[in-house]
Amino acid sequence: MMRSVDVARGLRGVRPVRVLFVCLGNICRSPAAEGVMRSVVAERGAEDRWVIDSAGTGDYHIGELPDRRMRVHAARRGYELTHRCRQVWEGDFEDFDLIVAMDGQNERNLRRVAPTPEAEVKIVRMGDFVRHLATRYDHVPDPYYEGAEGFELVLDMLEDGCRHLFDIVEGSEE
Ligand code: 4NP
């Protein structure tokens, strides 16, 4: 499980570090992760050292803004989500250093898209970076069929996980 942390540690010398967040629809969890990560990076004045994007394994919502519920919950915390949904593809394994899956299904789907075994090494799990709530969840649960609590849970987990990921890659944490 901590392989994800080791892979992130391996990026300490890499700048810019290019991170792609991936979920199923690319309208709830991964665009929120992108927005939260952009905010963490801006807070620390590290915009020139990070490239951040998101994508979905599915193709149901291509071109759409994030789900309205996700945008509302994110906006309350100060995140404006303007990403347009796109599907993950083989070339993403060339364009990004770290590909962060929200759950096990995303991870399995990403392994099928990876063009080579070396590319597969870039796939990590968001849950491995989340310390808060880690005793209850090892993945970021899909909020699509949930109520408000589901969206708040996702944001709580992403805020913790993105900060941790930043600290690991920037070397400010063991
Ligand atoms: P996401 O949530 O993977 O966090 O973006 C979902 C959004 C849409 C669907 C599934 C999950 N869908 O099946 O349309």
C-alpha cells in the first residue's frame, strides 16, 4: 500500500512534477482533486513546479463541467472547478509522472490503458496519501449516488491527501 508514497518520493528531484488525477466520470472526484491540488500548490507558491490535470476512465461526460453538486460543495470551501471532462488515454502515461487513481476500479482500468509495464509504475492510489479517515476508507468513495455527506467526505479526504502528496514530493516530510 505504501508503494504509492515511495513512487511519490521518487519524484523529489523532478520539476515540474506532472500529476494526473483519475476517477470514473471525471466530473466529481478527480476534478475536485485537481482543484484542491492547485490550491495547495498556489498556497505554497509552487505553481511553476507543478503541472496538474484530471481525467476519467469512462467517456460518459466528455466536455462537461464537473457535476453541479461537486461544484457547489467545492465553492463553499473556496475551490472553483472549471475543468472540462476528458477521457484518460495512453499518451497520458507519457505526459504525466504520477497518475493518481481514486479507487481500485479506477486503478484496474488504468492498468489496461498503460502502454508498458514501466508506464504502469506511475499509477498510485489517492487513498495511500490520505491519513485523515484512513481507518475507515482505503479509497476515495464515489459520491455520485450519495447525498451531501458523500461530497463533503470526498473533499475532506482530498484536502488531506493533496497536502500530504505535496509534502512528500517537495521533500518537507519523511
Ligand atoms: P466520479 O463520479 O467518478 O467521481 O466523477 C461519477 C460520475 C459519473 C458517473 C460515475 C461516477 N457515471 O456513471 O456517470
